[in-house]
Amino acid sequence: MPGSKASGLVELGRFLHDCREFVAAATPFEVNGHLTRVAGLVMEAVGLKLPVGAMCEVAQGGGQPVEAEVVGFAGEKLFLMPSSDLYGLTPGAEVRPAAGQPPRPSLRIPRHPFRRSSDRSKLMPVGPELLGRVVDASGRALDQLGPLACVERVPLGARPANPIDREPIRATLDVGVRAINGLIPIGRGQRMGLFAGSGVGKSVLLGMMARYTEADVTVVGLIGERGREVKEFIESNLGAAGHARAVVIAAPADAPPLLRLQGAAYATAVSEYFRDRGAHVLLIMDSLTRYAMAAREIALAIGEPPATKGYPPSVFARLPQLVERAGNGAAGRGSITALYTVLTEGDDPQDPVADSARAILDGHIVLSRALADSGHYPAIDIEASVSRLTHTLLDAGNAACVRVLKQLYSRYQRSRDLISVGAYARGSDPVLDRAIALYPKIELFLQQNLDERAPYAASRSALAALLAETPNSPGADR
């Protein structure tokens, strides 16, 4: 009897093993839903249970299906945001999960402990094959150089690294711009904002930094900008040498808001790929404001109430989630030095997006319209610009030089009207006298031609030599 019981257990074990293999190899049922409403940018579907962020397809009669992402739900309704045009959709159109994303069953079927749940996040192509290429927010080639040969895929969304695991920022990154290298040093792994109004020279300055930087890889995300600027940025600003070691991801202004969000996330995911393989990456995103506007369009479309100047609260929650993915990796890995342009509408520095970005970034470079109008290029306002790691990246002597030059420049600007009309009597203020004597050379130091590269060491030497031309030492006027 005991022998028959043991053999029965063995047979039962084999039967259960065969059942598990059969179930694992079986094709799951395909559960589809259908459209019930299309209003503006949002589609409503019923009959499916998909998590927020899942991708699905909406069938079009005789055409390519419309790709969409689940951005919210209410009861049994799913809110979908399309990533392409909606022309041709009909009431009741079939909605099905995208390939590799099975819907959640309505019944609670227990999972086998050794079965892994499927990854519902969108996978995007990455790899060294992207260098020198121009792609859209979906990973499709735009440069007519043939399809991408990327083998590896990574999820579009990723959580920021554990802050304890990050390497501290200790090394500087040479960006080839004298005013930045000399006065606003940028460290490897730092996140900086480039704040400016429209038409002040953001793109040209970004192109200079991308062309002259010492980073191993440059990833450029053109998010929500004019379509003509894509080719112009590549040919005029980036140049052939800069483009060879760069990846350009373009989601222009006419792209749906979902693709603009996806383009920013894709640029960050590509940067993370190269960083995790030991490369020092320069991530340039133009612009963070257009990213926030795309998030606002989606949030308002699904019914989220506006809070600050028309921006719903979820927009300000998205910004740090994107920015915190940049930075240094763990020990032995590379870094992502990020430059985010922030459009200050009407040159208002208190714009809600600009104010939020200033709080979550590691410093900001402000471009002045008054300087740009006077022919001063790059139009960097050194009084309003600051790097929060200046004292970490510079020694005491270099930090003193930065402080003194800013003092002299500020003192001259405050007294500029008096000096222009001849109302200032020399000898009244020794600091102002020194500022007047050095101001022409300070202006030359701050200006730079587009085709001129100013290495980091040369910029620091030029700053020290400029302040050494007078009898006063860098700290004498403190």
C-alpha cells in the first residue's frame, strides 16, 4: 500500500508538470475592446483592463492601426492618447493590446511562482548603431540612411537611480565656451538649465557646447521645437564632427503630445544606456518647457483641473521624474551631464515651469535679451547665472577669481548710466575705478565667436591673467 501511494504521488507530479508545460506553451486568449468616444485628443475604450502606460492599437478600416497609450481610466473606461493622426477612426473601432502586452484577466488566476510577469512598458532600440543617426520619438530613422540595426531594446520608462549609489560630482566637463568654463563651471553628472526667451540664441549656444564638449557621446532631444530647426541644428550648429558622435531624437511641434513626452523619455533612456556602459554623456534637451506643455495638454484632455497658470499638478510631478534620471551612475560607470533649455515666456523668470525647473536643477545659465540685442554673444547674463557646484569644482584661488570678476562686472553695470553721462568722478570708489579699467577686457573675455573653441584650462588661465593686470589681488577688494 505505501508503494502504491508513492507511485501515485509520482504520477500526480508528472501530470502537474505536463500541465504546467502545456499551459506555458499555449497561446493566451486575445481580449479586445472597442472605442466608445473620441473627444479632442482623448479616446475612450471599454472591454479592456490595461494598466496606465500600456500600449495598444486601434484598428482603422483599411489602414494602419493607430498606436495609443493608456493615460488614465474611470471605472470600466480607459482613456487613450494617440501617437498618430486619428483620421479614419469609426465608432466602435476595435482596440487591442500591442504585441507582447496581454491584458489583465478579469478572473484572479494564480500565477506560477517561477513565471515572470510580462513587461508592459514600451521597448525602444538602443546601441552604438544610433551614433550619427537622426530618429523620431518612436525609434524610426528620419535621416534616410536606412533602417536602424540596433539589436538591444530598453524600456522607455525607468526609475531614477538610488541616490546613495550615485558617485559624487567631482570632475568638471569642458564645454568649450569661455564664459561657462571660466565663471559657471559644469561638473560631470550635473543638471543645468538654460533659461531664455525666444530668439536669444539658445540653440546656437547648445550647438557650440555639443560641438566642442569633451563628452564621449552627445544625445540631443529636440522636443516640441519647429520642424525646420532639426536639420538646421544638425548641419549648422552641431556640425559633421559633432554629429558623428551624437544621437539626435526629434519630436517637433506638430507631433502629438504623447510623442513629445516619449521623445524626451527616449533621449533619457539612450543616455542611460551609454552611461551604464561607462561613457560620459552630454544630454541636451530643447526644451523642457515644451515637454511640460505636452504633459499639460494630456492632463487637461483627460479632465485634470488646472492649478498654476493653466498647468495641472501632475506636470510639476513629471519634471523631477525626468530630470532625476540624469546624473552620475554607480561607481565604475559613466555620467549624464544634462542641459535643459527652459523657455521663459515674455522673458519672465517667474514663469511656473521656469520656477519649478530652477528648484530641481543644479544650476542655471540665463541668456539676456538686452545683451543679445547689443551684439554681445553668447548673451550670458553672468549676474543671474549660477552653478551650485562652483565651490566643489574649483579651488579657493579660482573661486576667488570668479567672485571678483562678478563683483567688478556687477559694480560697473549698476553705475553704467552715471559713467555714460560723465557724472562719476574717478577716485570716489576704488572698486568701480578698477571695474571701469577692466570692463573692455571683461567684455572680450565673455564674448566668443561661433567657430572658436575655448578649452577649460585656457579659460581659467585667461580669467586669472585678466584679474592680474591690475595691482589688486583677487581678494584685495573683499
